Amino acid sequence: MDVETRRIVERCFREKRREMILVLARKFGAHRLDDIDNAIQGAMEKALSLWPQKGTPPNPVAWFIVVAQNLMLDMVRKDALVSAKVPDVSAALYPEKSEEPLWAGPLEDDVLKMMVVCAHPELKPRETAVIILRLICNLGVEEISKGLLTTTAAVKKQLTRAKQKIRDLAISFDLPPPDQLDVRLERILQCIYLLYNEGYSAYVGDNLIRRELCVEAERLVELLLKSSLEDKGRIWALSALLSFQSSRIEARTCSNGRLVRLADQDRSRWNQEKIASGLVALGRSMGSTQRSRYHLEAAIAACHATAQSYADTDWSRIREFYEDLAALFPSPVVDLNRSVAILMTDGPDPAIELLSALDDAGKLHGMYLLPALLGDFHRRAGRADQAAVYYRRALGLSQTEPVQHFLLGQMEVCMLG
């Protein structure tokens, strides 16, 4: 296999797959997402086979779409009832000349429209999250499994079930009733947040931060804010949270890409415009009668963003917010983050007790942050040998080079100290 050809094919597939899915979905229907995904995969296989002999086409994306739509037509022709309804697909390469709104409604962005389709109430919440993150946000199966705290096998099964349900239900692009749109909105916000988190702290790869994912998540939230949806309290809260998080991105790594902990970050590098935008958005979110997890998480992020230093952070208030969050929206990740606030207010041992309970329950199995925090807490308690054991365990679970380098440094500190 020509290495350069494979690189081009994989880059095109990675960066333009969603665009191809949207083009083909407009022509063949959202209910054929499974066939569309298979057709694009088939086009990739053909590219890997033909391009080394015939050369890379001038417009690889157009080539992919032509081949994928031909594969789709072969599939559709096997079903005479569907074949009779298939429109002319010759204009698929030029959507700017032929594109019609998928449905009239408050959302004007194709990505959001497809998210609404995939957030159909007949799909379970986890199935919705998996299909949106895989097909629309283009995250890998392993990335999704880490973000959803599950296994890759479970993700694959849920993806298969979701695509089958969309096909069986013949889900269309029609705008759902307002009450159903509200239910779907909650799922969409969850997916956008998961997308942002993968960009903010990537689970795999050479870089800690994948900025393109963060930017896309913020873009989708901005489009939701510009829509005509009535209750935008949750959207404003998520917007505030992402603004506060994004304000710290430049300070999270040093010049060589190494991880910099919150306590050690140069706060002069924090983006004050982002912080100001976050505060405005947080204020606007309070106009809604409906409170969400994003309201509480944004409030926590605001405490960090407005503190002059790590030592000046209002940890007592942060702990109160986390206690509310744990009571209203309990999850292992909330408890993981809550343990840091407990550490800062009550010391390492109560925080270790909380994390040890999570560890014993296997709630965050495979997540490096749990043993990494246990290592940090034991180090603070003066138990360097035990800390090193947890750091070593975290190292075995981490898959990004900056995190691995950081954990190796912590292990070295434990062995020297």
C-alpha cells in the first residue's frame, strides 16, 4: 500500500466523512444512515485499492461522494419500492446549487438537523449519544466508550441498534412536535458537551487538546442560541460552561505541549474575553425556570475563572455546588470532581475515601483520572510509595503523550521524595 495514498484517504475520511453523510442523507433519507455509512466505508476501500494504481483524483471528496452514491444506488435498486422514489443524485456533488432545507423549523444547520433526527425518542439516550458522536461528530469508538464510561463492545452494539431503529422507523427530517423537540434538545446538549470534552482533554492521540472539536462544539451551541427555540436556559448555561473552559485552553499546556495542572497555570494567559462572555451567558441562563447540570457546572467553572489564584479559589462554594450536583444529577464523574473540592476543604483522607469507594465499585474502570487523583491525594498525605502505585496504574490507562509524560514526572517525584 502506498503510504502517501493511505494518508490522503484516511485524512479525507476523517475530516470529510460527516460532510459526505449529510450530502447522501439529503438524497437518500435519514432512515438509510446505516447504508450510507456502509457506502462511505466501501468508497474508502475502493480508494485504497484504486488510487495507488490510478493516482489520487483532483477532488478526493467529490470522488468519495460519487462512488458512495453509486454504491447507495446499487443498494436502493434492490428495493423496488424505494428505488421508485429515489431522486436524481447527479447534483449531490454540488449541494450549494441544489440543497433544499431538510425541514422548515427553528434550526438552520445541517449538523443540528441530523442531530435532531438521531435524537428520536424511540432511541434510547445512550443509542442517541453513540450514533451522534460516531456519525455526526466523527469520534472513534474508543473515544466514545471513554466519554460514556462504557466498553467499545457496548458502543458497537448500541451503534448497530441505533442505525437499525432509524431504518425500521423510517425516521424522516420532519420537525418533531415542540414537546419532543425539548426531549431531543437535552440529548443534543449532552452530545455537544461530550464532543467538547473530547477536544478539551483528548482520550487518545499525541495532543492533549483537539481544538477543532472544541470549536465545533461552541459553534453548535451558538447556532442553538440563534435558533427560535423558546427555553434557552440550558443552552445559555452550556454556552457559559464552554466559554469558561475555553478561556483556559492556552494555559493548559506549555510550549512543548506538556500538561500544566490548574494549580500551576499562568492565569495571565487565560482569555478574559471568554470569561466575560461566560459570565454574561451564565447570567442569561438564570432567566429560565428550568435548572440543569450545566447551570451548576457553569457556576463551578465561574468560581475557577474569577479566582485571582489557585489559593484564592472559593473551594467551599465549589464544594457546595458539587454537593448539589451530586444530589440532583448523580454520576461517578461528578463524584470524581467533587473529591478535589473535598481535598481542598477537608484534606486528603476524606477525598481518598470517596475515590476508593468509586474504585471498589468499578464505576470508572479504565479511566486514568481516578488512579491519577488517588496518586495525587496519597502524595499530599505523605504516602509516596502508595502514590507511585496509583500513578503507575494511571499510566497504564492513559493514551495521550502529554498525560503520560506528566504521570511519569509524578512517579519520579514520588521515588525521589
